[in-house]
Amino acid sequence: MKHARYREHVAGVVCLALAAAVAHAWPGYDFEQWRQVSTWTKPSLDTPQTGRADLVPLLELAGEPPGRIDEIRAWEQRTTEITDVISRILGRPNDLHAPPLEVRVLTEETHDDHVRQHIRIRSEPDDWIPAYVLIPRPLPAGPLPAMICVHQTSARGKDEPCGLTGKPDLAFARQLVRQGFVCIAPDMIGFGERIPDGTLPYHDSLAFYRRHPQWSFMGKMVWDMGRVLDYLETLPAVDPLQIGCIGHSHGAYTSLFAAAFDKRIAATIASCGFNTFRDDPDPHRWSHLTALIPQLGLYLPDKAAIPSEWHQLLAMIAPRPLFVWYATSDKIFPDTQGLDAVFHDVGTVYGLYGATDDLAWHSFDGPHAFPDTGRELAYRWLGERFFPAGYIATPPADLAQWEQCRPILQRRIRQTLGELPAQNPKLDVTIIETQRLDRYERRLIEYVVGPDERVRAYLCLPHARQTAAPAMLVLHQTVPEGKRESVGLTGDPRLAFAADLAERGYVTIAPDSITAGERIDRFGPFDTRGHYLRYPALSAMGKMLVDAQRALDVLAQTEGVDSARIGAIGHSLGAETALMLAAFDDRIQATVASCGYATFAAEKSRLRWARDRWFSYMPKLRGTFELGRLPHWDWDDVLRLIAPRAVLQHTTREDNIFPQSISAYEAGEQARTIWRLYGQEDRFANLLKPGRHEIARETLDEIYAWLDRQFRQ
């Protein structure tokens, strides 16, 4: 009790010191003494940022005139360089290897809506991280999202995020556990239980630097956050793909550094945690006034000599979700007026991944605080990116359970795809040319798919068609000729679906996909760099979905089309698009997908879906795949979302594009259970045929006969 009362006393001292913008170093820490203890030597780092008073644009390439990074590969090469520079400034520990994970539960208390455990996590052989773990009760089925709630610069440490003392505004763990998150609030080094009795924060910093003379407090905090992540990943109640961090002030910069260096952190919320070193009127706060990054002090007072900057650290987090709140009248981190430009620059990196929708920043005219308005925005933003409790990862037992799962699954896939437009402009369909063939008329048309973007497609209209005919959207494979193959003007005649079906009495439309046919831009066929420059918040797969929906709009307004009998068909790339379209657009009543995928779980080359150059379908998945993990959805889930509408999936055994193609057939059999729940199993056909990445003519006849049964009986 004596120590607890002392901590309450020094907390007031800490807050008063912060309010005065920390004019003097913390008692127990002295920069000159650090220099005597430390063996860290200032590296020679000649970086693009070195010597510049302004911030070097993140995507700028040296040269006259300067160039610009426009693909993920080049950016990730630069990220490696940035990471190396910041790592060298943070320093390295002295002969430290992560010990086996060891956790001790000291106490456990049950409250109305959660259980709170007091634990210790072994960080180093002779160092432990005290923490509180808050687990919702009653505990719902299925793993939950988790948040690491990092305290501000307060001697109270972890007590404040848990609402045990301090400011209610900063009780993140208590607030989020009530929203269904597992929360952990650790004491960072120099705070809470890690303050020696009778002292203030940072008091034992020199002892730390004697133990690790080439390291930094900031580096140690990144290490400790990694150990906290190691622990969270062992909890059955925690979804390891949904671990985020949140913090104000000290908690903010701790969270940002941790997220930059550990890709397991899936979302970050930071309030009032920094200003750029170059705009900071006193960057000595990082080196002389606190023990955080004393190495920075060797570059000062010449701020331009600092070889890295905050915008580079923030960009290391991309494309993972990042929310930042900052104050325009912040006396701890003053002169924040330049941060808006910083985040716009960081947004250019997010744009390479089609992920600008996951970067949010807000300023408010107020002091160093995270008020209700800011936290409400942050929690709403977080809730749009992390699953609610009760996600069903296994096939549901009944329709009621499936109806609960379905919208969550759609939402998760949408998050991967990016920000789909809420409204579409007027189609403005124009006929470019018309050609009359034996059984149908083929029109080359043009229509609007987005702002200042028009697409050309072939519209095939049978001569002798019913008053209201069935219609099919035909989506081509990965060929530069695009739509021309779909109507038999070039390429594989077995893939001339639009021409074949028009001869059978279907109205068909065959558009060019992005970067194909007449949509090839200066980067070349299926190079998506141009797409991400135009649509920085939308993946290429998301754009293909949006464009396919616009083609459906054209079909729906075409005279003589039965809007209740519209389907989609595609091979390879076209199959993927057709499945995704049917999963999100109920206007599709029958879908044919041929040789479209191997499941993520079986795929040996998963990064084909999130390439760093050329055709990058869904680049937000890169981090997940690079960690050797699987996302929350796979292609069998896409199939399930289409039920109970009709689907025919065609898979070949020796597919040379998708060597693990048998997994697609197996996914179909797993998805079949949903059709069975609806009593519509006869509407799902799952074909497994011999052959490579192709459709045999006899299989094509089987597919057309199946379509006729769906639309003509």
C-alpha cells in the first residue's frame, strides 16, 4: 500500500512536469552520463533525408528531374533501407535472445463484464513485463480481437488504461473490453511496477544502459511489445490476425514504433504522440529530457542532420490500418500544423497498396488530450476493421447460424478489396459500331465506369430472341486482347463465350478488364500501377468487381433482357471476377467459373494474389501472406456467399497455372453444405476434369447445357 500511495503521489508530479513541457530531464536520467555509459557510436548514414530541412517525399527518386516510386517492390526495397536506418539509431541489445515464453498469473478478479488478470511476462532472462489482461465475460464463441493498451507518461502505468486510477478518458482497456475486445495493458520500461520504489519514471534508465550500452528505451519498448504479442498469440480467446494497439502520448509513440517494426500488429490508434523532428521546437525531448532515444542527441542541435523522420516510420506501417489523432494546441508536441501534409505523403504509400481507406488522421483545436470525440471516431474506425465477436470460422450448422455469418464474411472480403464506390455516375452508353452476323448483332459500345473513365465492350444481341431473353456477362482471361477473345475475334475459340451464347439466344456483354484490350495504359498489359494511381483506395480485384457491376447495369437497361435471368461466366481471371461479382451482387442468378483459383490454404505461391509488381490483385494481403498466415476468408467462402443461386465450378486436375487446383474442387465440396441447408443442392455443380488450364470442347457443351437448364426451364 505504501508503494501504491507513493505512485499516486508521483503521478501528480509527472503530470505537472508534462504540463510544463518537461523543461528539464527526468530525475535519474542524464544525457551526459548516458554518453559515458553507452558504447553506441554514431553511424555514418548518408540517407536521402540527411541534410534536408524539409521532409523528403516518401516516393521521391533521386535524379534530375526527380522520379517517383510507382510500384510496391520499389517501395518495399526503400522500406528495408528506412528500417535499417531507424534500427541503427535505436541501437541493439547486448547479447539478448528471446527466452522461452513464460507467463505468471499473479491474481484474477471477476467483474460484471470482464475478468482482470494481473500477470507477468518474461521479456529478458532477468526482466519481466507486468500487465493487466482484461477478458470479456461472458466469453462468446470464437476468438476475439485484441488490443494492447499502452499508458501515457504516467507513473501509474498500466493502471490508467484499466480505469483503476488516472483519467477516465484514457481508460482504453476498460472501454474496449466492454466492446468485446480482449485487452492487455502492460507497464512499459520505467513505469508502473517497473519504477524502483521511491523514484520517478526513467529513474533506473542508466542501469538499463549499463546492461545494454548500445540500445535505447524505445528499442526496448519495441522488444517488449513483441513479447506481449507473443503472449497474446497463445490465448485461445484471441484472434492472432486481429491484434492492434492503442495509446495516447507515450502510448502513442510506443504503439507507432511497435507497429512499424512488427507486422503482427494489425491496426494502430495513436493520439498526440509526436511531431516531426524538424518541426519540433525542442527535439531534445527524445534524447536529453527523457531516456527514449538518446542516440538522437548526437545529431542535435542540427535537426537537418537526423537521417530519418517520422513520416518514414509511419509509412513502414502501410498498408495496415492506422488512425492518428493530434492536437493543434498541444504543448507537449507543439507546432503540429505540418502534420496534415505528412499524412498526405504517407497516404501516397498506402495508395500503392490500394489502402488509403485504412489511413485516417484527425486534428482538433485543443490541448494534449484524447477527448470523447476523438475516441468515438477511433473506436468506430476500429470497429469497421476488426471482426465483431461470434465470427463463424467453420461451416454453420443451420441457416440461422449462416445468416449471422454471411454479412460478417462479406464485410471481411470487402475490407480486403478496398473502398467500393457508394454511387455510380450515369452510364451514358454510346454505340461505336455495329456488325450484323448470321445469328446475332455485335455492337461495340462505350459507357462510364467511373469519374472520367469510360470502357468499351461488345454487346451481342441475338436476332431471334424472346421478348425477355436471358443475358450473360462474359469475363475474359488474362490475355492482352481482352474482350476480343470473348467474341471469337482472336485467341482460344473455346473461350469465345459471348459469341457462343449469343448464338444460343442469350444477350451477352463482354467488356475489357482493367489493363487489358483497349484499357492497356502506358505501363503495359495487366500492370496495375496505373490503376493504383487512379484508385488508391481500391484493389485491382475490387475495381474488377465494380466494373463488372457496371456491365450488369448496361445489361439491365438493355431492351429485351430479362433482369431475373442474368448470369456471369469466366475462365481464369474471368472466373475469379465472376465469383467475386456473384458473391456481392444478387442480380447474378447463375455463375460459371472455370480454372479460377487454388485456395489460399493450399496455394504454394500465395503472393500471386498480392504481388509487389505487375498484376497485384489484393495487395492488402501481402503482410498476412508474408507472415505465413491465412486471411479470414478463402475462395470456398466466396462460393458460400453465392448460395442458393446457381453455380457451376469447373476445375482441371493438371492445371499448370494453379498446380494446387484440386483444392478448388475440394472447396466446392465444402461450400456445397450451404446449398444443402437451403435445399438447393441441385443448383450447385462441381466439375473435376482431366486437363491443364483449359476447357475441353465436351466440357464446354456440358456447361452450356447446364446454363440452359438454369435459364430456360
